[in-house]
Amino acid sequence: MFSIICADVSRTNYLKIKTVWLSLVEFYNNALIMKKQPLVLSLSFIFLSLSLSACHDNNDTSATSTPVVEAKKPNVLFIMADDLGYSDIGAFGGEIHTPNLDALANEGRLLSDYHTAPTCSPTRSQLISGTDHHLAGIGAMAELTPSHLKGQPGYEGYLNERSLSIAEVLRDNGYRTYISGKWHLGLTPETNAQARGFDHSFTLLQGFDLHFKRTPTGYNRNATYTEDGQVIPLSSLPDNFFSTNYYTDKLIEYLDSGKNSGKPFFAYAAYTAPHWPIQAPAEYRNKYKGVYDVGYDAIRNARIAKQKQLGIIPANFVPAEPIATANAPAQSGRWSELSPERKALEARNMEIYAGMVENLDANIGRLIQYLKANGLYDNTLIFFVSDNGAEGSTGSANAGAQVDNSLTGLGTDNSYTFIGPRWAEVSAAPFHLWKNTAGEGATTAPAIVKLPHQNKIQPIHNSFASVLDVFPTVLDYANINIPQGQYKGRNINTPSGRSWKAVLENKATTIRPDGFNFADELHGNKYAKQGDWKIALQGKANLGTGTWELYNLKQDRGENQNLANTYPDKVQELVKVYQQYTQQNGVKEYLVQ
């Protein structure tokens, strides 16, 4: 009986309570004999007081200690896909078979307006630090930082010292912390995950790599894997290495190593699928034979219809129009403009992509099954997101690489392809453009959240959410205060997102107030939002007008009607929002003449 008074006590305090309890039992028995009921009541209150005192006897209020809470702290599993488009999974309208993510959605909640940075490492820096990527050190991707910005504050190319890591905070507060997969926030031991609060880490330091161990002849592989901060030679990877499978193996290994520690965990599954090159294990390459022979528009329209049916977008939503062939990367044509041979290759490429996504889902299922088998699932807060919108660029392996991008070679370890802009428009449906632009298709990603002990689907949440919000949301559920300005004697950038806890628990209807301001910039792509309004300036002129465009997202989230000439005053109002953002976050001009 005394064990239920306080769930979180040390053995010493437990013995204190037991001693008090036994004494009270003796008094209680005597009281009954003597019919002194008031004495019993009084002693009950004394016992309660002593019990609560013992529960808090070891409470250390220092910044690095675990706050004492009555409820068990939740585990946290954060799953991030790489370049996965908004409509690629079943729960968001896609035809790709993703039963595990769909099941997670049926126990959790979809966020239909979740936003990231326009590309991968800026998003990952915002996840880890809870601050804008310009403050975190990734004002531009390290590999795309121009000479005039290299080394400047906010453009260090790694997660800088002013950035507090969520793993660091959680570890200081009693969590065991693990990452497996893509890091992309620093190439040195001092900037690796191991130095930023992770107990165990298996990381790909660069932004991408081949998904198999074997490389095409002549391919210049530039990839560094580390485990717990030590470089792992590529030759030591198993011969059957496939990135998604192996990252899952490692994360389960780490989870298993600490499952008897009594500590909650923060586990970050940082997948590189389905980032290019488009490759898939043999058993997944032929699962979608013929599915994509109907072409871009048919698949895209089917996804949009399903999204409306599911309530992800309203029935009157007008989707973005595909861009003109003349403005598309490599002047990629519409389906009707392609030769039969090109159609066959495009369809086959998307078949492989779909196989990659299904394999990703299967590995997420492995993580979830591990949690269930070990009694960890119910008390785990689970996030699933993509790091940005679909990849719409084109490219190839280095010039000397001997790759096989034939119909029979696509998807193997000897191939090297992209899905390209037209399938990216399908993946980003119903939004405009793709990764590394200022369009909604760049920054809007699928998001699923399942709360601890939740087993019933909740209505789709439609208000604006940001990757910046994950940091405060996790700390909110862990009952940890957000550090402000300083942490353990060092100056830090204060996390700027907003906790989702009230919304997720149906205690609030929006994450941000009406008329909120939000902005971002990356590689010359700029946008600012104020309430329902958005201005956008594309870094590549062929993807826009070359100047600020204006959209009313409440009426036109597909960004079809540029209202800049109709409402010039509104444009200037939002330009001021953007300028304020640049001043607050140290944003510098990326494109200079």
C-alpha cells in the first residue's frame, strides 16, 4: 500500500515510508481497540505528509538534474525520412504501401500544415537546437555556402556552440540518447553527434551516400560513417548493407543495450531514404511493376482526390499547376511530351522510389515492434516527419562512374538516378514546387504524432506547425524547462518554437495565435507569412517571377494566383516581416551580384 503513495522514490525514502507506515499500523490497531477514530484520521494526514516529504527528499534543483515528477517520463522516438514528399505515404493520400505508418496515424494524429526548412541540414539543425538554422550555424548548407559567407556567424556549416542540443538537455535530465543515420551537422569529432549529447551514435556525416555498400565502377564515394565518434571504414560495413535496414539494426541495438537501465530514452532514427540515388533492396524493386505507367498526372490526381477524401485538404482545394516545360530543371517534359522509351524509364524510376518508401515503412515497423515486444511502446512519444519536401532536381554520378541506368539496372547498387521534377510534383501534391525553393512544396512535409498511452486516432490538426516546435514539445512532455539564454555556464540561443502539447491533448485549437509572423530564407529562396498571407521570392528566377510574389494561403494554398500587383501594400507589409526576421536571425544575402 505504501508503494503507491509515490511512484518515484529512492530505496532510502522507500524504507523511511515503510518504517512510518508500520508504526502507524500499530497506532491504528490500538486506536481501533480504544475506539479513538479521530486519532486514526489525524495519523492518516501525518502519514500522507511524511510520505510526500520522502518522495521529494532527493529533489535536486540544479540545471543538470532530473526533475522529480510523479508520472514516469515518456520515451521519445523521432523518425525522420529524407526527401519524402507530402503525399508519398498512404495516410497522406499516396498509393505506396505503408501499413506501419498508416497504423501509427490511426493511433495518433496527422498534422496537415507541418513545416520544415527548404532542405535537409537546415531542418536537422532546427530539430536539434530548436532555433532558426541561421542561428544554429546552417545559414546555408555547408556544401553550398558561397565564399562570401563561409565562416561568418550563422554560416559555420556545422551545429555551432551557441546551439543547445536537445540530446544534451535530455541526457542531463536522466534520458539515454541515441541516433542512427544521417547527421549532416558537422564533419569533425568536435561537431559530431557524440559531442552533442548522444550516448551512442551511428552517423553518416555527409548529406547523402549510396544506399548499398558496393559502388559503381569509377564512382567517387565521399562518405564518412562514425560510431560513437570513431570513423568506421566503409570496408567494415556488412556486405548486405542497405542504409535503411542497417540504421534500424543499429538503433535497435542501442535501445536494447539500455532497456534495463530504468531510464527513458530519446531515439532519433535519421534515415536517408528516399534521398537520391534511387536504390532499393532486390525484394522491393518489383512490387510496383506497372503502377506508374499511367504517368505523372494520373497518379497526382489520384493522390489529391484521396487527400480530399481523407480530409487532409478541403474538398475545394485547388492544387498547384505543374510548371511549364521551359522552366523545369533540364526542361523535363510533361508525360504527353515524352517518348515511349523515356516513359518506361520514368515509370521504372518511380517504381524503385516506391520500393524505397515501402522498405522505409517496414523498418519503422521493426522499431515499433521492438518497442511493443519490450513493453516500451505505450509510454513512448512518437514523431514521424520528413526533413523537407520532395527532391525536384536532376543530376547524375560523377563523370567517370560506370553506372547502369537501364530498365533492368535501375534501383540496383550499380545505378544512380533521381526522381526528377515531374515525379517531385507528384510527391509534393497538392503543393507548389519542391525542395530548395520558396514554394509550399519545399517546406510542407507529412507529420504524424502519437502521444504516450494514446491508442485512438485524433482529428487532423490543420494549424501551422514547425520543426522548431519539436524541441519545446519534447521538453514539455518530459517536464523539463526550456533553457533561456544560458546553459551550464555558456551562452546559448534560446529555442524559439512553441509546444504542441495543448493542441495534441485537445486543450487548444491552434499552435500559434491568429495573424502570427513566420519567415525563412535558404540559398536565396525567401518567404514570409503573416496569418493567411505569404510572400515568396524564388532563388532561381525560372521557377518564379524574379520578384516578390503574394498569395492568400487560406484561399490559394496551391499558390496559383500571384496577387502582388493587386495588393502592393500587403506585399510591403510582409516585406517588413521578412526584414525583421533577417535582423533577428542574422540572415545575410546569399545571392550577390
